[in-house]
Amino acid sequence: MIPEIADRLSNLNIQVVVEGAAHYVFSRDMCIALVGRTEAGFGSIGSTGLMTESGLAYLVWREGAPRLSGKGGEAAAAPEQVEAVQRFSADLQAALGL
């Protein structure tokens, strides 16, 4: 990872949790995102989710309502959870230059 991107991530309090051969995993607070790794650097950002008591839950929309869905089941997403996931996704996209 080039220093400029590392600095932008650090300034946004986003950490690299895993730097694998095919993917990166980034986190901030309780938010998690999987990002593809390419020869040029980064691919697209995959689904972004939150760590919950039941494990990782992804933000999905069902009948126009935000939900957190994961192995532990599905529950309504609170407005602050939706905001946190959306803000994290936007910040990560900007930091990675996507």
C-alpha cells in the first residue's frame, strides 16, 4: 500500500485488519468492509457490515427498510447504524481513491 493511501486511511481512523492475497479487510469502530485486491491496488468495495453480538451483519434493504442481516439472523437497523455504515463506506472509498 502506498504511503499516501495509508495516511488517508489513518486520518480517517480506518485500519487494515487483513491484507490477504486476494482481499483486504478494513475496519473502523464496529464497521467492516472487504475490498478486492488487484495488481493496480484496490478493486471495488464489497458489502459493508457491522460487528454485532451475533457476528458480522451486513446492511441490507428489505421493502425499503434498513436491516442488519447475518448468520445470527436479521434485525432492524437503527438510523445511527445506517449512518455509520454509509459514512464508513464513503470514507473508505475516498481514502482508497475509488
